[in-house]
Amino acid sequence: MDRFFIGIFLSQFLGKIFRTICGEIGIQSIPLQQLVRLPIGVIVLTRIDMLKAISMSGLTGLLVSRFFTLSGKRPFMQRNQFKLMMMVISRRHQFKFDLSPGGILTLYTRSLRYDLPTGILAIGNERGDVIISFPDGRRISRKMPNYVANVSILSPSLISVCGPLNHVGIFRITNDTLSHVVDLHHTNDANCACGHPVLGLIATGSRDRILKIWSLGPQGASPCLELREHESHVNCVSFHPRLPLLASSSSDGKVNLTLLSHDGSHVLSRKMLEAHYEGKRLKKHHDGYTPLEWHPDPEKTLLISAGNYGWVFIWKLEIGLSNEILTEDLVFYAPSLKDSWVSSISIHPVYPMILLASGAFNLQELEDNVPLLICFSGDFMKVQHIMPLKMSGIGRGNGTVRAVFLVDGTICVTYYYSEETVKLRLRM
């Protein structure tokens, strides 16, 4: 028991330091096999808010796990995490929609991506499952040797898979299988990847703080460029659907834009994005994991990101005659996300609205963790409505939420601790 409280003290003391190194994440983002092991007696006698100290950052949790092992039975947390973390409370409707099962069973979902041009839905989970779902109802899957941290759709026939290895795996989509093509190597765990839909470039980011640009051709993958623009882990990369413009975010709290040549061999210009709120520049508006999403319309240069604790950012961009990047920003605060980190962002294919899904820092907040629908003016420069999508009978208390708009405006939702994939059709 004494060792448990020493572990909590150490977690609190070192939490701030480790946040800078690895970024703050929820406890459900730590691989199941590396979660802190706790005996039944400690769970019964310890309040939930003591446990949240261990989830202050991934590295802190792993450190406490390694030096203060309290139980020799690893499967304990896996068998009992539903009882410990899921809190079932009364539910009520706050938004009109039609609810239907999504037809896909996936547990411990860590990645949910949808490609608007092809209609392909890609899911990756803690158990190593990669599931690809097609508009015609076909579905293929592949088992990976480790957990899947990120799945991205690079082209109609290629996907990337990131996990706890020093490379991004590229796989080809065929009629009934995912066949391995090539590995794109880093010197530390690969966190993210994206493909340019027009130029054939691939960008990858890693815990080694390096952004790499690749060209994938018939002879394999050719490295084009290495970018060392971030001071910590690169967590998210995203190409504009038309321009050779790459957005990247990192645990250093920065969002960078890089304008590349069309062959990806050199940089034309760079810009670190700034945000302003009530006339003042925010000095630190991002912290830890920061998702990025471009507007799907190729003619628009609209980038949306979200920091932690309720901050959401929209940048309107323009490329000047000498390749300088000009920006106009909108910053707003969503109070219901004040104790959360945003796990996914999706933009409606037609209407000016976005969908935010999140994970809670505080385990007690998991019961209220639901997708958030935000409606804007036509130019995305004014917030009109913010609506939580609270659903009856599902969702609440099920950990990190991820949600995407499908091509017809249907919302697909996954919950970390639920096998159900839920579809919502909004009544506009």
C-alpha cells in the first residue's frame, strides 16, 4: 500500500516534466499490456480520483508500472477494466437523429478514419485488428503483431498502419486481403502518416521528432526529404487535398505548415501557426496530442485543429505570390471539453459543421464523454451552435470516443470500451 502512494506521489511530481516529453494522454491510450497493475484490495480502498494521477501522461504511467509492480497477474486490469472504468448513468435525448447499428464490431478502438472520395472507412484497435469497410458493404481485415495506433487511407488502393515499431507499414487493398507493400522507417515509434491525393507523396511522423516525405512508385518507396521542425513527438500529419501543403502537430504544442515543391524534394516556405483569442495571442494554445483536419473541398484552404481543455482552432489560409503563407484564425472555447483531449475531428461534406470526439483526462469524466457537433456560418468564421450528441442506451461511460462524418452525412461513432460501432443520421 505504501508503494502505491509513493507511485502516485512520483507520478504527480514528474507529471509536468513528462508531459513535455510524451504529451498528455488518457489512460485508455496506454497499451493494455503496459497498464499499471493493481491488486483487488487497492482498487476497493482507493478512490477513482487517485487513479487519475497515474494517467497524467503515458510515460509516467509506464514508469510507475515498472518500478511499483503491485500484482503479479497481468490479466487483472484487462478482465476488470469494464467494472473499474465504465459508469452507467441515466441518459436522455438532446438532439434529433435516427440510430442504427454500424455493423462493425471493434473493441479498444484507437484509430477511425474515413476517406470521402473513395467512401472507405478504416479502423485500427488495441488488439491489432485493422478493419477496412467499403461503401458496398464489403469488409476486409488483417491482424497486426502489435496494437494499432493509427490507420490512414493514402489512396484508393493503399493504407498506412502505425504501431509501436520504428516504421510505418504500407498495405495494398485488394478484393479480399490487405497485402504488405513496404515499411517506411524511422528511429523511434511511428505515430502518424498521410498521403497526398494528387501528388503521390506520403508524409510520416514519429517519436524521433522527424517528419519524412516519401515518394511511392513501382520500384518502392524513395525518401524525398527530412524535416526537423518540431521539438517533441510528431503526433499528426495532414496534406491539403490539392496544394503541396503539409500541416503537422507535435507534443511541443505547435502546429506547423510546410509548403513543398510538387515532387516533395524541397521546402518553399514554412509557418508556425498562431492563434488569437479576444484580441490577444495565445502563448500556449495546444498541449499534447493535436488532431488536424483539412476541409475536404480542394478549393478551400481551411485547417481545423483542437488543443486540450476545450480549445478549438480554425485557420483560413492563402498562399501569396512569393509562396508566403497568409493566415486568418478563429479560436473558440467549448466548455464541455474542458477536461478532455480531442481524439478526432471530422468536417461535414456539405454543411458548415464539424464533429469533435474526445477522451477525458479525469476517469470520472468518462461518463459524460460524447461527440460534439459544432455548426458555423458559411465561411466557418463564426460559431452558431454547439450541441453534445447524447444518446439513449449507448455510449456514455465507454471511454475515448472517435467519430466521423460519412459521405451522406451519417455519423459513425466508436467507443473504446464498447464493441458497438454506432451510426447516427441527423435530421436536418
